[in-house]
Amino acid sequence: MSHDFLAELGIAEQTSGVYAGGWIAEPGGAVVDSIDPSTGDTIAAVRTGSADDYERVAATATEAFAGWRAETAPARGELIRLLGERLRAKKRALGALVSLEMGKIRAEGEGEVQEMIDICDFAVGLSRQLYGLSLHSERPGHRMYEQWHPLGPIGVITAFNFPVAVWAWNAAIAGVCGDPVIWKPSLKTPLCAIAVQRIADEVFAEAGHAGVSGLIMGEDATVGETMVADPRLPLISATGSCRMGRHVGQRVAARMGRSLLELGGNNALVVLDDADLDLAVRAIVFGAVGTTGQRCTTTRRLLVQKGVAAELTERLQKAYAQVRIGNPLDAETLMGPLIDGDAVDGMMAALETAAKQGGEVLCGGKRVDRPGFFVEPTIVRASADMPIVAEETFAPILYVIEVADVEVAIAANNGVAQGLSSAIFTNDLRCSERWLSAAGSDCGIANVNIGTSGAEIGGAFGGEKDTGGGREAGSDSWKAYMRRQTCTVNWSGQLPLAQGIKFE
Ligand code: NAD
């Protein structure tokens, strides 16, 4: 391990992937390798936890809850402010680690850490704004109001593609709301999780609240299933594939728990004849090629109106030819590798299927001949009724589909099972408003003249249908992390019943 940022993050020698108020030196699960997707080489080996280790983490979080909820929300916010400060100091190093282990380019790695910082800032302000409503009672001499209490320890399951930010979206908001967090990260990005946990430990342990931030790495079938079924966790916040979310959501519902599901997307970008094509080309290339097509908000379907289809496709092919593929840590690189060999195989299989269903590869379509898991960014001419277009292939494949008008575009946008992000490029006010109307895009995110990816943390983030319906980050997403209580105080000296009922 020769990268200086590993030492800066204090993880050069760390092997444990379990933290329960302190690192467990020898957890009882299997050893997993952290792999550099640019080379296929092993960066480090990490020891994961067993179901027994999970028990220690859960017991620690349960105990920590009592002390944490007793702090005032602004006092909790102060620790989240300090967390944001530590992240600022480690932004370069942590961003580089995200690039190394996950494969996104350095600017995106640092951007992901910036998202962590931004959500900490948001949460600090929120810690003084966890408002409840005051209501007018129908009974004289009565006061009614709502208040929000901490919910309890939260289970946070994260995907490999945002290996640090999604923890922060949950941990910062849950933190000010008064909830400890137990994090089960993806086993594809164990070092990122250890590095973040070490930063959290600096803040929470120093303040005497070490148990507020727990970490359990482990197999899905043992540790994951135990966590999802644990009645001590009133909320499971799970980010990942629709397949995982469908399973986890049902398991949590079976024990009357709540789940917050952030699942797969199949995001379309519409370009109408009157659009500014300069803007559209830049948004499409960033949306489809950025993070090597491994964002939940990646642009996967381009729905282009007939009048500009030929010109736009040609311009995209030119832009794709200039995408510099390489090691994500090199400043010149625009597209790094896919996460692993399975992802490369999955992309090649999808392209084969697309060809069988009538798709035509316009550019790219091949593996890149070098070590690691590199592929070419790919454009496929397709039609909306090809079954493969309805699937989320987690790779840089852009399906280009011609549409007659805005109505056909909206129908195609909505014609898939997922409902995360969507965008339209147009300068026509009517088309823009049509897109944003109740009968327009059915996605959780609907943009005009900006692309499908790169959301800001101030808005509520998430999607409908198979994307799971959860909302994280800004706006009033915090409500998912608290329990609502409706309170009525009678100061009248009488006991009038609601609805005018007499019960003498
Ligand atoms: P994945 O579904 O394979 O894994 C996600 C997480 O779920 C991992 O931590 C995994 O270990 C865990 N998991 C799987 N089965 C489990 C079980 N039975 N019990 C408990 N945990 C279990 O997804 P991935 O390949 O890591 O990530 C890519 C997927 O995530 C894509 O579909 C992408 O769209 C989606 N994603 C969605 C969002 C969003 O906010 N909507 C954000 C990022 C990624």
C-alpha cells in the first residue's frame, strides 16, 4: 500500500471491519479483499464480522441511544458540525481513496466527500429546526401540538457506488435527530467504510458518544439478514439494487419496521427539437459516462425528437471519442474502470441482448485491452419496446431512442418500472410545464435543461415505483428518522369529548 493518502487516513495498517464503541480487533467473519478496479490487484485484506459481532454492535447502539437522545438537538448538531470540519480536513485524502477503491475519477471522489460536508452543514442548521406543528383544538381550553422524538438505532445499508456519501446522508440527519447508526457497507468498498468510521470515531468517541456510530461489515446472508430482521432497529435505510430492496423491504415490513429504500434507476433524458444542443450534449455525456455509468441517476435512455436526432447522435459520438479512459487517480482521466469483472460481463451480456433485440452499437461496445475492469463508453440505437432498455445495466450504455413529440417522450420516460431521475431539454415553456405537470414525468426527480445526475443535498432525494419511494438528504427527509407524537393538553377543568360526544 504505497499511496500517501492511506497513511493520512490512518488505514494503512487497519484490518478490522467492525466497530462497536471501539474497533473489535479480531472479528469472527471472513476476510475480504479490497480490490483496485484499475488493476485488479489487492489493496488490502479486511476482516469482516460474524452474527455474534453484529450482536455487539447492535447492543452498543441500543445502549448509546439512551445517552444520545438525552442530548439536545443543537448539542448533537455541534458534533455533526465537528464531523463536517474533520471531513473538510480529509477531503483530498478521502476523495482519493474513493477513486482508488471504487474507480470514480478524482474530481468525483472529492465531489462525493463534498456532499458529505454539505449534508453535515445542512444537518447542523436542521438541528435547530426540527419543527412540529401547533394545531387548533375543537375543544375549548385544550392545546394540541405535534412533536418529533428520536426513533432509535438506524440500520444503514449502502451500495458500492457512493461508498462514503450515502452513509453521511443518513448519519448526519439521523445524528441530529437523536438516532445512533449501524452501518453495513458494501463489501466491494471496505476501506472507504473504515476510513469514514475512523473520522466519525474521532468526533463521537472524543465527545463520549462512541456507540452512536457503529460499523458492521459482513455477508448479506448472515450479518445482513440478522440486521434487517432485528426489532431493535425501527428503521432500515437501504441503498442498492431493486432486487435487494424488494427483499429487504418485505423482511422489514414483516416485523412492522420502517424502511427507507433508495434503489435502482433507469433514467431518461428527453431532447426536443427546440433544445439548446450545446447544453444537452454536455449534460448527456456527463450523465451517461460520468462514474462509468455507475450512478443510480446515470442517464441510460436518450429520448430524442426526430428533428435533432441525427445531429445530436453525431455530436455525441464525437464527444464519446474524446473521453479519456484511464486510472481514475490521474488528473487527465474522465472515465475510470467498472467496479469488477462481473460488471464488465454484465455490460457485455446486455450489449449482446440488445443486438439480438434489434439494437445497433453506434460507438464503443468493447472491453478496453488493459489490466483492470475498463470498458468503452457505448451508444446503442434502440427502440423503446426493446426489453433490455427497461433494465438498469450498471455500466456506461446509453440507449438512443427517437420520439415523435413530447407526449411520446413522456410515455416512454414513464414506461419503465424504475422512477428515480428524469430530465427534459427544451426552451418551450409549454413543453417544460407539461413535463413537470401531474401527468408528466413520474420520477422522484424531474429536471429541465439540466441532466439526470448530480443532485444537490438541499432537495429530498429518491424515486418512485421500483426505486422504492424513499427520500433522503434535504427538505423534510428528516421526518423518516423521527417518530411523530400528537399531544393534547387539557387546561379547561372540564372533560369535553371530541366530535361532541356525550358520555354522562
Ligand atoms: P446491491 O443491491 O448489490 O448491494 C447494496 C447493499 O445491499 C450492499 O451493502 C449489500 O451488501 C446489501 N445487501 C444485499 N442483500 C442484502 C440482504 N439480504 N440483507 C442486507 N443487506 C443486503 O447494490 P450495489 O451493486 O452495491 O449498488 C448498485 C445499485 O444501487 C444500483 O441498482 C443503483 O442504482 C443502486 N443505487 C441507488 C441509489 C439511490 O439513491 N437510489 C444510490 C446508489 C446506488
